[in-house]
Amino acid sequence: METAIGVFASRDHAEEAVRELRKHGVPQDSIVYLTRSRTEAETVSKEFGATVGGFVGGAAGMSAGVVAATLLLPGIGPVFALGFGAAALLGLAGAGAGAGLGAVASHDGQAPQPTPEDKCSEDVAFFREVLKEGRSLIVVRSESQQTASVACEILDRLGMGMQNTTPVKMQTKTREVGDVVVIDVSGRITLGEGNVMLRDIVRELVEKENKQIVLNLSEVNYIDSSGMGELVKTHTTIRNKGGQLKLANLNKRVSDLLHMTRLSSVFDIHDNEAAAISSFAGPVAARSVA
């Protein structure tokens, strides 16, 4: 499953992105749109062919199989959601099935909370943090490489992303420093290149019970919307296995991107590798293995 994430500060750009996604054949059931602005949700919903349901107890609007609902998140308030799987992305237990999604809130006005059994497809904290800061989100998830490629191009062009100025494909090198594994990443983290490579490396590490991992991003100059989705999933994968992920040595372009999209509020980011390693709980030996 490929995931592309677009973060938007402009309603016009968000509406245009949904329009472009549909125009270029991205299935409606692959798109989730999240915003705190009811006006924005109502405008964008026209591109889905849906109407937005009422807040807390109101009925969800549905048209052509599209779900529109209002979700109540503690500390954030109402979040307007379009598309199947929106509740699961936000970690709301038992609310991600699609057709049963409505204005999700319990009788005491509190949103249901994630349970250990919940398998959220992304990092819940990231999506909530982005929404808390007043940004809007478009998340596209698809098994189709072609669909993901189309989505990436649109979200990168219209969302708060980076301009691709580097032709260098992603390369990695893995080192051990005591109990910590450092992954040196260079080039670009993009759909079909870096995202798959990063996914495979992390999967192999966690299968070998490596639970303390540092991503050294000093040589990464470009991350597309799929690469951003992969970073979020990497964080989630490691955390779900009881591990920790740290980021180190971010250059200004990557740092600015993570701050713009509020991903920086979720990741544990350090200025250098030594600081990242020392931040793990427990002693770490100074031994380095190439």
C-alpha cells in the first residue's frame, strides 16, 4: 500500500487538488480529506459529490458512496472528514469501516480513543498535530503504483511540499553504534525509489529486534508526498514494535518542510547523530561497526 500526504494552508489549493485527483482518475475511495473548517469542507465536498453531516449527533451525508462526517477530537474540536477511512487515520476506535461512519462522538461529547487493537494506517499524532495547527490534509492510499504516482505529482505541486532540484536517487548505509542502528540516507525519498527502500530496511531491522534507530538525513535534499507518508509509516512501524525512531542532521530544506507540515512536532529531531544516540534510554557503547 502506497501513501501520499498533502498538507494545505490554502482552501483554493486543497479544492484544486481534490479536483485534479478526481480528474486524473484517482478513485474516490482512495482519498481522505480532513479539515477543521466547515466552510472549506462544504466547498471541497462538492468535488466528492457529498454533503457534510451535522456536528455531534448529526447524520453523515453520503452520495455516490462517499462518506462525509464530523469527528470530535479532544483538544482540537470538530474535524470535518470526507472519504472512507478518515476515522481510522485519526485513531478513532471502531469508526473506520466506512459506511457506518457518521458524526463520531460518545454521549458525553468525547471522541472514542484508540485502543491497542486499533491498527491505524498512519501516525495518529501527526494528523492530529497538522489539524491542530489549522492545516488541512489530503491523504491518498492505493495499491496501484500508477495511482500513487498521479497523486504524488498533484499533491507535490499544490500542497506544502518541496521542489525537486536533485537528480540523485536515494542510497542508504546502515551502521551500528552500540545498541543503536544508524541509517545514513542520501539523495531523495520519493515514490518508487526511496520510499520502498526505506520501508524494506526498516522492516528488516525491526524483524531483527532492532528497536533504537536513527535516520541520518544530512544528505537528503528532496522528499515528495509519498516520501513524507513513508516517514510517517516508518515512525509508526518502529513505535508499534516497542521501538524508538530519531531523526538527525536535517538540512534546512528538509527541516523547513517538516516544520511547515508540522511533522516536526511528532518526530524526535536532533541537530546531530551524537545527540540523537545519547537521547535513547539506557547506556550506549561508543563502539561503531561499519
